[in-house]
Amino acid sequence: MEFSSKLLENAVYEMSQLPGIGKRTALRLVLHLLRQPESQTAHLVSALGTLRKEIKFCKNCHSISDDQICDICSNNSRFKDIICVVEDIRDVMAIESTGQYRGLYHVLGGKISPLDGIGPQDLTISSLITKAKSGEVKELIFALSATMEGDTTNFYIYKQLEEITIKTSTIARGISVNDELEYADEVTLGRSILNRIPFENALKNP
Ligand SMILES: [Zn+2]
């Protein structure tokens, strides 16, 4: 792509660093912004800048939060003894939109993936185990995507919990095989949380 303007080229380059945005799309977005009032670009830049500066991670569930403790963890009407284990905030948003779940979450920040160099120490697994061993948690619901990495992560956590008495379950299979949780429709996802199965059963029928 040949640019006659260095300023334009820089803006397109930065935009194209985003996932799923190729050079052509980046150019279209940048030209769109140029056609809009200058204030729109200022609002965009300001929103992103403020987000990066002020965003926090909830001390309890590790989800993205505006405060030290997120709205879900600080909500007294939620069941504090059921924890749904998810990969990232997109899963929290997907499950929240079903309106079927009243427990808390634990955001791992990814999945164990040796090929990508992601091990248990790179995720928030140790804080989950500590929470589970505190005796205040009755049930852990695994809601990671049904990929090899998701299965490996579930199993790793499950093994860490062997010596303690805690119920472990997993959301119904088939809703997210090789698919991301966020794409399951709300009704199906809601039903699969209500009809979750004991984790041991999922192990017998992989
Ligand atoms: Zn939280």
C-alpha cells in the first residue's frame, strides 16, 4: 500500500495492529474518522486513554473492574459459595446476559497452553485454589471452552482440589465444542448452566 501522506500511513499502521483489522479496513476506518468532526476522534482517544489508565482488576475474581472489587463480587444478593471458572471477561458477560446464574466468577486470564508458552503460573489458578481451600466455596463450575486447552486447564485445577471436599461441575458439552463460549446463544448457554453435570461424568465421556 503506497501512501502519499506519512501522517495517514502512521494512523493506518496503528489501527491495523488491532486483531482482525487488515490494512484495507484500517484505511477505511481512518478515512471515516477524518470525515467526522474532530471531536469524535478526540472522544475515542480519550475513552481508550482513560480506560488504560484507570481500569482495575477485581481483587476477588480478577475480572476487569472500575473498582478494587467488581460489581458482581460486591453484590450481596449473589451466592458467594458458587464460583464459575471462566477464561476472560467476555465469558462473564455472556453468562450474565443469560440471567440464569447468581453465583460469583473467577477469571483465569487464559487457558493452559504449552504451545503458546502459557503455564498454570501465568493464570490466576493459585488464587482460585486458595479460595477453594478456604472452606467458603461449595461448588466450582468449569465454563471454559471445550478445546484441548480448556480441558487441560479444567483437569489441572480438578487435580489440585483432590484432597478437599468441593463439588465440581461443568457446563453441558456440545454448546461450545471448538467454539468460544461468548458465541453460544443466551438460551442455550443459560440452559447449559442450569443443567450442568458433575465434572467426573465429563471425564468418563470425553
Ligand atoms: Zn469480582
